[in-house]
Amino acid sequence: MKVHYECFACAANQCQKIVEMATDDMKIRKQGVIEAAKLMASIDETSIPAIFGSNVFLGVYRTIENEDPFREYKELSNRLAKEIVKDFENVNLRDALKLAIIGNVVDFAVGYSPEKLEKDVSEMMEEKLYVDDSEELFEELAGAEKLLYLTDNCGEIHFDLLFLRKLKENYPPLKIYIAAKDGPIINDATVEDLRRAGFGKVGEIVSTGTRIVGVPFGLVSEEFMKVFERVDVIIAKGQGNFETLSERKDGRIFYLLKAKCRPIARSWEFLRGHCYVFVLPVKGLK
């Protein structure tokens, strides 16, 4: 997905949140947003929001000398999500899939407060999916040998882990690879986050080989590309993975996400028929 007109303002807003979260020093905050402004000048019509944004954020990190300003936010998200998931251990596969999508609401980029998660999960479990190709996914998995699961945010990963356990129960022969970032970027999960959460019990943890959000081809590792190319099915969580993968129109990819911005809401309508998507209600995003 290429940039939409709203993407520049979104990236700028996130940079302001980053510096405010990282430090109380007003001088350092100013230095951080000035660096962000310089880096944002590189945007053009071919830019992919997840890649463009990641490069800007990493530049801000270097300027403010903080490699993981979201550490506390991620830890809180993981702690709360882990407790909430305990109430859903006995759900069926379809409900576990829906919970994995619901988990995608835990996103700093839209200013989400993890303390709201328990209430939001209960409410969203009553909602219907806006786009639902779950039957196609389950049919593909029934004949698949290898699955690649692309994770997104901390907190959310505990819902992913529940879903992956249910996949393992329903498709015992399936070889599962679970991918995360090589290092911290906003509130995205890293390979170390997956290890601590216990993902090694349900599959093989792999790094994308980069801190850039999504799957930025040309920047991911050779090891990751070997896995990507040889799997039968790919489940991609969240907007960043959608942004970096959607234009490939790869029929192996199933996207699980809640649309949280207007560009994403507009994009999947154009792509329907080229990819499989599961999305919670859009609620006015046009």
C-alpha cells in the first residue's frame, strides 16, 4: 500500500508521542521532532507508510538516544493481555481467530490505552467481522504443510498465542513459523518478546532480520526470505504487514486486523479478490 494524504500527519503525530513518552527534557523533545521533520522530507508517492514511518521513528530514537521508548507500554500491554486471555482458554478455533483480530486494537499508533482492553474485548466479541474469509483459511490450512505467522504488537501477541495453540490442536501436522522484529520499533513484538511469551512451544520463532515494521522486501534477512518463500500459508497480523504485503497480491496471505485508519479502510476494498482479509467493523472510516 502506497502512502495516502493522511499518512504524513499520522507519522508526525506519532513522533510527537514518541518524544513525549521518551523524555521530559524539552530540549531533547525538540531535537527529536526536528530530526523527524528532516527525515519526513524523503516521502514521495511511492513510499510505503510502514517503511517510511519506521525509518523516521528510528531516526528519532537515535536523536533522543533511546532505543526502546515504548518498553513500559509494551510490558503493560503484555501483562494485561496475558491475564485477559486466561478467560478464553476453552474457546473454539473460530472464536480464537476472532480474538486474534480483536487483539490488534492494542496499538500505540492510534493512542490506545491498554487499560481499556478487557472491556473492549468483551464488546468486540459480540460484533461480526466486516470481512470474513475464515472458511477459505481453514480449507487452506487443512491441506498445508507449513504456515508462517507474522506477528504485530505486544499485548496482541498473547491473543495470537491462544490462536496458534488452537491451530496446533486442529492441524497437528502443520509446521508453524512465527516471525517478529529483530529489535524494538514502536510497540511491535520482537523475537525476544515471543520467546518470553512461550511461542517456542507452538512453533519455530524467526526474525524478519530488521526493525522495520511489516515485511520490507530488500531489508528482511535471507533466512527469513527462505521461510517466506517455502511456506504454503501466511497469516499476517495488523496494518503494517498489510501495508508492506498487500500489493504483492499473494494468494497465500490471509490478513487479520482491525482497520484503525481511513487509508487502510479504503485500500482493502480495492484489493478484494486479490487477497484474503479478516477485518472487524470499520465504523465510519472512509
